[in-house]
Amino acid sequence: MFSKHLVENLSYQLNNLFNSFSYLGGEYCLLIGIFFLILIELKPTSAHKNWGISIGILTMLLSIFQLWITLKNISPKGQNLFEEMLVLNSFNLQLKIILAIIGLLTFIFLAFSSTYKEKNFPFSEWILFILTIELGLYILVMSQNLLAIYLSLEVVSLVSYILVALPFKKQNAEASIKYLLFGAFTTGITLYGMSLLYGLTGSLDMNPAIISANFNAVKSPLWLMAFFLTCGSLFFKISSLPFHFWTPDVYEAGNSPLVAFLSTAPKIAGAWILIFFSSLVPTFWLPTWQVLLSVIAILTMTLGNFGAFKQTNIKRMLAYSSIAHASFMLIPAIVGVHLAGNFFLYYAVVYSLGTFGAFWLAENYFQKFGTFDMKYLKGIGRWNVGFGVIFLVFLLTLNGLPPTSGFNAKLFFFSALWQSYTQTKIFMLLVLLVIGVLNTGFALFYYLKIPYLLFIKNQMTEEKIVIKYHYFINFLFGFILILLFFGLNLFL
Amino acid sequence: MITLYVSLSAFLFSIGTLIVLTKKNIIVILMGIELILNAANLNLIVFGQFDKEYLRGHVFALFIMVVATAEVSVALAIIWLVYKYFNTTNIDELKTLKE
């Protein structure tokens, strides 16, 4: 039954397996944290929400520490794990550290959010699920194999559906079922594409050697179609155009820490896998692939910005802004990892901090007024100067204007796009560049709506309304964002 | 022979996609999604015949079945929640979140 070749190599393979396990320190920390949280959940009372949050924060800190140790010891050319299923290199590890910091921020955000004061909210389960998503994302960014990519993506997706449904209210149920149906459909499309890729190349591994070994199969248009279908789940994860419909509903229904997490961590990991996939496209398909992604990026950013323009709900507006940002995550995939690989990490940090800050202040606004509708913002800027100014910093970061580091991130991406255009002379890249710049200008209209309402509009009543916000942490975010603008060489 | 199987799976994929795009009942949409997953499974098993040494296609198909079961159980739990609030499983009637 089993082939001889496999049995003879058994001891070698077992050794390889055990050796691979020694590189997964960060993942073990998450597993231990998940185990403790399950133990806590055995006795269901609402008293252990502080326990849950402490265990979550401790787990993420330990995980960051472990990843940092692995980063110090990793060899420069990387390490293949589990028979080339996963690859570990310094870039992956830095990305994992960013993801872990996002998880840490999510738990801190939860402790300060209005969700924390709710009576029947299942805290330790919520933290357990966030840790599970982190585990899936850690494995996703290392994946080099279709099976590993599918399984880790499914871990992330399935747990996200549950998390959106978790407070079990009416709007959560509705958002969650829409999210699930879109997600399951895109997963089906991705799997169909993966099965065709497997049939064409005879292997589940995704590396340049496999692509070049099957030259005839890769040359057929069917391969490109299968490859595009395989990227379906990734488009869904970064909420890019064909599969973006879930974003506004989920963002409106989910609680703020969850939405801040969902709009950063899975998007960054998904965008990275998309960049990795694009690096595999052989040279004769590259122009077609670039045009295809450029068209998606153009449509995505235009739709996102126009959708955001008419929103009156802060969270829905940020959801459309996050759709518009999906197109900027496509740019490194278009220009290739050699031009934009390092910028991607910078962009990931800037985008995460900006998004977290904006959602944090939106949550503070919600704690005061009990709604995310913008109508109460009118004219209260003179009582809340700090709140307004720091909100402006986050919105300018998301829009990409100086003096915030969002400007640098956009400048890098656009200059990489220009460089790619001068090399390849593909007209679509120039169109993308022009429309991208125009959209950045157009996006100002809705990003500056909040500061406009705060400072320019007149207040309806003469009452003094002061929003309590967590100034220490928000000013820290804003300070980092401005520091990254000036002290760029600290980072790169 | 392989052409027949691959055509059958393409046919299943098309039916599944059509069901997802046209039907209104959430449970029927889930059935369409299952058809798409089974199309992928069929493809993987057919192509796995040429990969006798490692049987990666078969292994992948097994994983898909297990994960699909998990997905359906989560979906049914959420559908139960939706039914509790909306008293319907028609996807068009779920529109409290639209503006």
C-alpha cells in the first residue's frame, strides 16, 4: 500500500519533522494561552473577564518575545519547515511580530472599550478566538503550500464568523450570516482554483521550481484562470473589489476592538500572501497579471472612496476607507516584491496604527453619545481640542498627507509604481498611478468631514460637551505616526 | 476518462455558483456552496490518481470534507440565530444594517 520510498526515508522524515517543530516558539505560546482560556471557560461565570484579558495580553507578550528570539537566531536565507510546506525567514518573522502587536493592541482596546462594561459578554471566549485567529495568521504568512494556505485561511475565516456573531444580537446575526455566505462562497471558488492548479502542475507546493518545471501547463490560459480563482479568498480577506460586500455590514455590527482587529491583521496577512503569489507568476504572464490586478485596484479604490463619501456613520465610513486601502495593498503585488517588499512592512505598521487610533476615538465618541452617527460631532471641537487634533492626525494618516507617515507609505507605493511603469511600459500602471493620486485628493473630502464637523460647524446647543478619551494611548499612536514621518531612517 | 470527470466537476461548480447567485434561502445557498466544494473534491481525487506516491489530492480532499463540516455547523448555528430574530431564512429580508 505505502510506497517503498516513503518507508525507507521514514527516520529522515521524522527527524525533519521534529526539527521543524523547534522553530515554532511563537505558535506554542499562543497554543498555551488558548489551552488556559479553555480551562477558565470550564466554569462559566462572568467574573473572570480580567483573567481572560490578562492571559491574552501575557500570551501575546510571550509570543512577541519568542518571535524576537527566533528572529535573532534565524539564518539569513531562511529555513524550510515541514518539507517546504512552510518557510521561515526574517521578513515573515517581522510580519508575525507586527501581527502579534496588533493582537496585543486589540486586547488593550477591549479593556478600554464599552464592551468591557457589558454584563453578558463572553470575554474569555472572545479572547480565545482572537488568539486562534492569530495562530491561523502566523501559519498563513509562512505558508508555501496550497493545503497550508487553505487550512490557515479557514481557521481565520471560521473564527471571524463566530466572532462577528458573538454578542448574539440581531445585527450581529445578520452581519455574521452575510459574512459567512460570502466567505464560504469565495472559499469554494478558491478550492476549485487550487484543484485545477494541482491538476496542471501535479503538486501542491507553490514555489518557482514547480512553476518552471511545468512550463507547458503553465503556458496555457487555464493556468492563469486557476491562479486567479485561487486568489479569490485573498481578495475576500483584504476586502478587495469582487468580494467586498461584507465589509460595511460587518464593521457596523461588530464591536470596535474586533473591527479594528479585522481591518488590520487578516488584511495584512492576506495582502502578503497575495504579494507572494504574484512573485510566482512567470514572466510571460506578468503583463496580463499586472493589468488584471491594476483594474481591480482602480475599481476598488474608486468604489471605496465614493462609498465612503455619503456615509454618516463613522464606522461605515471607516469600512469604506478600509476597502479603498485594499487597493493600496494590491500595489506591492502589482509592482513585485523586489520593488515594494520593505515598504509593505512600513505600510502595515502605519496603516494599523492609524486604523486602531481612528476606531479607538470612534469608540470614545460612542461611549459618550451611544451612537456612531456623526450628527453629535457638530461644533463640539472647541471643548475637545485634543480629541479633534488627534483624530485629524489619524485621518490624515489614513489619507496619506504630511506631516504623518501615511504620506511616506503612499509616496513609496506610488514611486514604486512609477518605477515599474518605466521598466515595463504597461499603460494600465500609469492609469492606476493617476487614478490613485486623484483618489487621494478625493478622499480628503470624507476624511476631513469629521474635523470639519468638529471645528467649523456650529453647535446645536450651547451646552459644554466633553468627550472622555484615552489621551495617553492615542497621543502615543499619533506621536509614533508623526515620528515615523520624520525619522524614517529609524525604521528602514 | 479524465475529461469526463473534469467536465462533471466543472458542471457541478457551475450549478453551485448559479444556486449561490440566484437562490434566496440561506440554507439552499449553503447547499450550493457544498456543491462547489464537492466539485473541487472531485477534481482533486481525479488528479490525485496521477500522484500515486504521495496521494496529496486525496489528502487534500479529506481535509476539505472535515473543514466543510465545521463550516456548515457554524453556519447552521448562525442561521438558527438569524431565524430567532427575523423569523425567516430569506437573505433579502435581512436588511436592518443598510442605512
